[in-house]
Amino acid sequence: PAVETDPAAEEMLKLRQEAEERTFKQVKGEVKAGFDDSLVDLAELYYQGVGTKQNYKKAYKYYQKAAQKTGSEYAAYSQAFMLMYGQGVKKAPLQAFDMLLQLAQDGYPPAALEIYRAYKKGSGCQQDDALARQWLEKAANYRLPSALLYLGIEKGEEDPQESFSLLKQAADLESERAQYLTALGYQTGTGTEPNARRAFDYMLRAAKQRYAPAQWQTAQWYEQGYGTQADLYQAFRWTRLAAQQGVAAAQERLADMYERGQGIPANAKLARKWQKEAQKTKKQDAKKAQEKESAR
């Protein structure tokens, strides 16, 4: 959906893009001059599309060079990751798994998490839930936010208290999904004592990281006055943010708020616009759900 333009924001975006382009030119010049330590930086810029057009093929090329010339574990990990998922290079899960396993055995934390994913999905190896769990626990011991999150989710039924503890650790390391789940834990008292204020605080942290489900939940809690003082304008604000990210329920509620003038002056035109957007999103969601079911 179209949003109002902000001249100040547009100027800041332009300045940032110019700075990124200067950085790319500088790093590319360093690599051309033979500074091998800049190979990873150039690969990263190509991978992210910062200061230049995103180019996975060139990103892979420079990660590979960096791994060979500097012995960078990060470069080797990035190369293996791209091989595993076929980014910029022909997909080669067996080769990628061997590279990641060596890195993981050498104690490189992100590789341990990828080995967990590989064993979980059977990517480049035989699927093995027991080995997957072992590598997930190793990755969690390194305090990787994603590993703490996944392990917390896996332990949900077998040990609610440990599950909540792991999720909270990931949340405190700024994992937005973990913040969302920690908030729900505080709300329901699952694995911990119920605490509305803490539930709201963690939900708001996730919402500020643009996690759409948390934005929608934050909107509802502002409207209900759950864990915070009721504030209809803030409810409108977070509803709109969730709606702009494609949350159908938020789009429906936003249309209703515009129609009734709740938290914002009534606007029939915007009410109709968001009603149509909600209908469109619902159709898309239904289609995705049908496709997912058919793929099983």
C-alpha cells in the first residue's frame, strides 16, 4: 500500500545510498590493489546489494577467494552456505555439508547451527533428528540467538520452564521472534509466572523490530490496556504498521478504525481502501495455505 512521502526521510535515504556507493567503490579499489583482507567486505557488499546491484555470483566468487587467501572462517562458512542453497553457484549440498561440518568441528558457532539444519532436513546428509538435536544444543551453548530460539521451541512441551528460559535468553539477545514468544509466555504463565507488564515490554520490543505478529498484538494490547495504559492512538499506529506488512486482521481493523474514527479522524476513502486490501490479503493467504497443503 502507498504511504505518504516524507521529504526528510527521502533526503536521508539519498545520502545513505550515496555513502554506500562510495564505500563499495573504495572496497572494490582495495581488492583491485591487492588487499586480500578486503575480499570478505566486497563479497558482503555484493551479497547484500549495498552500494551496488545485488550479485550472488560475484559474492560467491569473492567469499571463495577470501577463504583461500586469508583462511577466514566467515568466508568459508559463507561459501558453504551459498553452496548449500545454490546462491550464485550450482547447488552442492554434499560438498557444503562437508565444509560446514569441518567448520563446526573446529568450533565455528554459525556452522554448528547450519549442521543442525542439515540433519533436520536431510540436506547433504541423511536426516537424523538425534544428531540434529546434538548440534542444536552445541549451537545454543555458543549463545546463538537462533539456536536458543529453536531449542526453546523444541523443549516447549517436554520442559516448559527450560523452554521459557531459552526463549528469554534469545529475546534478550534481540531475537524478535523470541521476544514475541517470551511475551506470550508471560501473558499465559507458561514456564514462568504471569506478568502483564513484562509481556507488554517484550511484545513492544519485537514490534519495534518490525515483527508483524508482534506489531498486531501490540496494537491489540494498547487497545485493551493490557500491560500498559490503554491508548487508542497507539493502537491505531501499531495496527497501521501491521496492516502495511500484510496482516489481514490488522487491515480489517484499520479499515474499521478509519470508518469509525477511532484513534484517528474518520476517513471513508481510507476505510474502503483497507477493506479492499484486507480482502485481497485473505485471498492470497488462502491460496498460499492451499498450495502448502497440496505440497504435503
